[in-house]
Amino acid sequence: MNTVQPIPRPGPVPVELAPGVHWVGALDPGLRVFDVILRTANGTSYNSYAVRGSGGVAVIDTVKAEFSDAFFAQLEQVARYDEITALVLNHLEPDHTGAVAELLRRAPQARIHVAPRGLDMLRALLKDDFADYQVVKVRTGDTADLGDRTLRFLTTPYVHWPETQCTYLEEQEILFTCDLMGCHFCDERLFNDAVGDFRFSFEYYFDHIMRPFRRHVSEALDLIEPLAISAIAPAHGPVLRSHPREYITHYRRLLTKRLASEVAQKTLLIFYVSAYGATSQMAAAVAEGASENPDVRVSLFDLAVGEVAPFVDLIEEADGIVLGTPTINGDAVKTVWDLLASLVDIETKGKLGGAFGSYGWTGEAVAMVESRLQGLKMRVPVKGIRIKLHPTLPELEDCRDYGRQLSAHLTGTAEPREIDFASL
Ligand SMILES: Cc1cc2nc3c(=O)[nH]c(=O)nc-3n(C[C@H](O)[C@H](O)[C@H](O)COP(=O)(O)O)c2cc1C
Ligand SMILES: [Fe+2]
Ligand SMILES: [Fe+2]
């Protein structure tokens, strides 16, 4: 049999990060796919933390439901349930809230600290029990007092979900970031200076979890950067206690434009696939027309030559994309769908989009692609062009004109749309 058998080990033990601050999370070394879309080459961890102050204990995030036993076993080693005065929920996704309902049953006096946008999610999580607990909505600057320890909250929406926040332990300068600066990397040695090489996991996690929310991540870093930080304690992967600031700097680098464009022009990328050359002729004509505008830098790519992944970086920086596809069996060509599917990792809202293609009899592909572009919240200001079989010279001129119109929309020089009042 080819299954990997784990070496039997005793359960994890609480790990002290600083006096009174413990990791009480769970290791999940067997996980290979996370949230359906992410590969996890050596599993992950669900990091939960307990912070003890002279006036009470705070628990920051919990674990995925299946790992509740490990979590409670560890928590009980560092605190009694009646000592828990605060439960901080930095993120309501199930990988961090799987033990919340049970924890509240055991520590009903704990006040739940959650960002305002987490309230409805918390209600959905706790169902009828919600009314039994005290919930505090916290915003940037609000604090929770643990006697000689203070937790300060930073509202950081969309550093995965809308309700995400970070929590800063003022006296010990530890920042609990939940998904932000986390990664799926399972290593019981816990600290970044002790674990294996997790650079790949860190960037892979950024690419798939944080990159679609680039602007929000940047705003979160604006809040974080002024803080004095001794350690960053995320909810997945290593605790970053050695050179924590370098991880913030690295996030900044990952957020800034990957390909600094050496030109000040708007950028339009034209991608196409073509079986018999008709759509490729259209693509060349669209590119010609668009290039007449000196303020637009036009690039033309044949998707038939390879994989789509390398184009995702280009599209992230581009102002507009146009996709050319023939209709094959009533559909756009798979490579075009592959490219569109890979755009979930980047922000596409507001970019210009367009589609064109040759067809034989039904020609659905162009409208299907346009509708997907709109689904990605792109604007599609010019109706796409369909041409039956190979284009004639006048039809190629129509394609050039289509390109000209796209460029005009990119540079803000498009003619205002003529409204046909008769059709209203
Ligand atoms: C296998 C195959 C299936 C096709 N299915 C459709 C179809 O469902 N609807 C349609 O309008 N045209 C269909 N066509 C016709 C193509 O869209 C047409 O030949 C087009 O001009 C090809 O453009 P290209 O030269 O850019 O590949 C099909 C062509 C092939 C080869
Ligand atoms: Fe998440
Ligand atoms: Fe998570």
C-alpha cells in the first residue's frame, strides 16, 4: 500500500511564546488540500493562543472542529475555564472557530471580541446559543483589559474575509494576525528560526489567499507597520519571532507591482486561440487598431503555445484584456476558460474586458466570455465582434475599429455613447 503512515507521537504540548503567552493550537500534518483549492505539501497548523494577565485569560482564535480535543487538552494545561475572561475571534472561518461553541459552553463568562462585520457570522455560528453570551464589537484602537496585559484590536477587513482583524498584545509587543502572514506549513518546532524551510509555503499562501485582496492587505500593513513588534503570531504555520519585520517588508514586496512597467502608457493584453487562423487574423487586426493610440501599449499572445499561469501576473498589472476564441462545440476553447479561471487569484474589478472570435454557425463563445468578464466585475464597454469563418477585408477593418474603441476607453477618450431613444 502506498499510504504514508504517520509516526505515532504524543499530542502536542502548549508552547510558551513569552511569559504568560502560550500556543495551544493543533497540528494537522496529514492535510494535503486546504479550502478545496490549496495544496498543502506537509499539512498545516491551526494556531490558537492563550494570554494570561493579572485580571484574566484571553483565548485568541481556536482550531478546526476535528482538532478540538487537542486544543482543549492544551488549553487546560495553561488555564482553568473559569479564568477565561475574553475570547478573541480574529476570523470566523471554520478552520479557526471549530471549537468556539464548545469553549463557550465551558467558559460562558468569556466576553467575545469580534469585528463589527463578524457579528452576523457569529450569530450564524452559535445559532440559538448566541443570546447567552456577551459580545463586544471591537474596532481599531479598542482594547480588552486583562489587568497587567492589554489587547488592542486592529480592524483589517479582507485579510481573508470581511470580518478579519488583528490583535496586538501591547506589553509584550506580540501581534496575532490570524491568516495574515500565515502559511500552510506543519512543523512542531513552531518558531520560524527552528522549523524547516517554509519560504515556498509562505509565498504560495500569499498568492492564493492574500493576493485577491491586495488593496486590503496593503491597508492592513499600514496599520501594522508603526507597531513595535517582537513576534508575529499567525493562525497557520510558524510563529515569526526572529526578524518579524522582515516578513512585513516581504509582504510589501509581494504586494507591489511585480513588473514595473517602464512605460507610462495604459496596457492592453490581447489573448487568442485559433484552430484555422480566422480568430488569429481578427486578433492581429484588433491589435493594429488598438496600437494606433500612442497612449496604449498593446501586447498580443497566442494561448495555444503554453500554459496560462505566467499570464496571470501580466493581467494583474494590465489595464485591459481582450480574449479571442472561436466557437468550438458551442463553447469557447478550454484554454480561454483556464485563463479566466486562474483570474480568481487577482483583483480584476474595474479592468477593461472584451471578446471576439470566429464561428461557423452558432457562435456562442464571444457572449459567454463577455458574461464571464462581467462576472469578474470587469467593465465591457464595447460589444465584442463575431465573424463567420475567415474575415473579409471590411470585417478586418471592423476588428481594427473594435481595437480603436477599446483603446479609446482605456485612455478616457471614447466618444460618449449615442443613445438611441427609439429603442428605450
Ligand atoms: C470541432 C469543431 C467544432 C465546431 N463547433 C462550432 C459550434 O458549435 N458553433 C459554431 O458556431 N462554430 C463551430 N465550429 C466552427 C468554427 O467556429 C469556425 O470554423 C471558426 O471559423 C474557427 O475559427 P479559427 O480559425 O479561429 O479556429 C466548429 C469547428 C470545429 C473544428
Ligand atoms: Fe481564512
Ligand atoms: Fe485560516
